[in-house]
Amino acid sequence: MNIYEELGVRPLINASANITRIGGSLMPPEVMEAMRQASLQFVNLEELQRAVGNKLAELTRNEAAYVSNGAAAGVALATAAVVAGSDPEAINQLPDTTGLKDEVIIHKSHRNGYDHAVRQIGVKIVEIGTMTETRPEELEKAINDKTAAIVWFQAQVTGRGDLPLQTVIEIADRANVPVIVDAADQLPPVENLWKFTQMGAALAIFSGGKDLCGPQASGLVLGRKELIESIRLNGNPNASIGRPMKVGKEEMVGLLTAVKLYLKRDHEARASQDEEVVAGWCHELNKVKGVHAERSIPNVAGQPMPRAKIVIDAEAAGISRDEVVSALRQGTPSIEVLPGADAIIYVNPMTLRPGEEDIVLERLLEILGN
């Protein structure tokens, strides 16, 4: 009996995405072994954080790096760093921002639940643009002597009503305002680890527990050295606003190991294999009455990876989309997929272990056939 059986919790096959609520990703044995080794001895956390950060910066072609307690914690600490800097009094004052630069600019079309990580530092959010359009002069007008940063969410919200990121960076640079890119789920492609900072973003932040397959409670902050130094002061183990966002020695070492493995991975072969899986799914599912399946790209996070888009005609198939999703979830094994609009289901091979692609297809055919 494994730990989940002992607790009465059902494990599942993840054919949805690297989603936090269903565990993010699965760590490879090398990551788990590195964490096990890290757990066997005491170490000075600040010294380890700096050493791991130096190595991560080197690996990702950045000035500096910091391991946070998840990507959201990285966004919060980045916000604290641009507001309070390295000033001990200002650091101690947060989340009271009286007398500090405390305005953060965000596109209206980028507003989402994750901007809680920005707001919890005590700043004022200044929206620019509408849900369909933003003009350069709107950003220029919003910047003033209270502006601490511009936060850019690189995700499914991107590209619908915003300025191009390069334009945002150019306007921000003229005003000496840092741009923080929340790129939590923007791997792959691997080049994103250095793309945003090479474009001129001050900081770029990634989840350690998604496609990197590092510890779920880890995040990777990359960028300018002076801001990373301020993040260190605002974060654990210091008694500052980032103290609750504790990242342990195990997560630091685990994430470093995960990044090393990710950079060595054959990403082209991985993408090719996923294409084969999606093509196979679509070929078989299109034989089923009332079902149309096709390749869909990009995926829900905007990543250049294929998934199957399955459209179910409930009348012709004799079963609705929601009934299929429920049957997958309630079956043995439990399978998680991503419902889309109306009658659509998205099935993603990115998070499957070898052989699980066959189990997913078999269950779909069984449910749709019945």
C-alpha cells in the first residue's frame, strides 16, 4: 500500500497540463536524490541560496538568480524589491508603502488572480488600456515618480489587448522603470530562460514545479544582480515580508538539479514524440461516431506544444462532453483532462508518463463507445 492508498486519496493520470492543483509535475529520480542528500546535513541557507543562485545564473545566461517558494512568491518578492530595495527601514515598513514608490503598472487585459502576488506587498495597481487595445501613450502617461515597476504576465492573457513586450520595455527603459515578467508556465521553449531578460526585462520568473519538473514549492527568479540582491534581503530567512515564503535547502538543490536536466533534455525529440501521440489519438478518435479530433497548438499556457482538441456532438455520440470528463475522472485509473468551450475537451501528452498515452486513448474509446 502506497501513501496515497493509505490516505484514501486517488492518484490520477494527468492529461491536462502542469497545473498546481493536481500536483504540477513529477520529479525525476535525480531531483529526488539531490533533495534527499540536501536533507541529510545542516547548512547556512543564505550561503546556499547565493551559491545555487550563482550556478543557476550561469546555466541560464543571466546576471543573477534566486530560488523562491514558487513563482507567485517570486513575483511578490520582486515587487518588494522594486518598492523597498535594500533599505532596511523600507524593508521593515512593508506592506506599509508610505513614502515609497508604490505604483505598479499592469495592462487591463493582463489582470488575473495571480496579481494577488503583486498587491499583497501593499502597492497600488495602475491599469492601462482596455481589454482590446492599449496605446503607447497610455503607458507613457501612467509612468510617474511613484512608479515602482511594470508587471507583464506572459500567459494565455497575453496578446489580446496589450502593447508588445518589446515596446513596453523600450518605454520603461526611457523612464528607468524595471519590467517584471511573470513567465511561470512559459517553459517550453527552453530559450525563454534567457529570452525575456535579454530583451531587457529586469526580472523573469518561472515555476520550478511545472515543465522544469523540479520541486513543486520552488520558483526561479532570473535577472539583474542589484534586484536579486534586494530580493534576498526581502526574503527568507530574514524577518521581512518574504519570511512566510520559506524555501528550504532541499528545494534549492532540487531546482538546481532540475534546471541542469532541463537544459540537457532533447526538446526537439520530446516535441516530435508528442506530435506522434496527438496524431495517433486523433486518428483513432475520428473513427468514433459524433467525435471530431484535431491537433491544436499552442496549448493552454501558450506553449508551442501540441495537444488533441476533441469535439463531441452529444446527440450523435450519445454522450455529452461533461459526461465524458466525469467518466474519465471517476474511472480507474482517474484521468484528468482540460474542458474547453462548449463541447470541447483538450487532451495533452506533455505530462504523461511512458505508456499512459495508450491508457488515455483506451479509456476515451471505451467511454465514447459505450
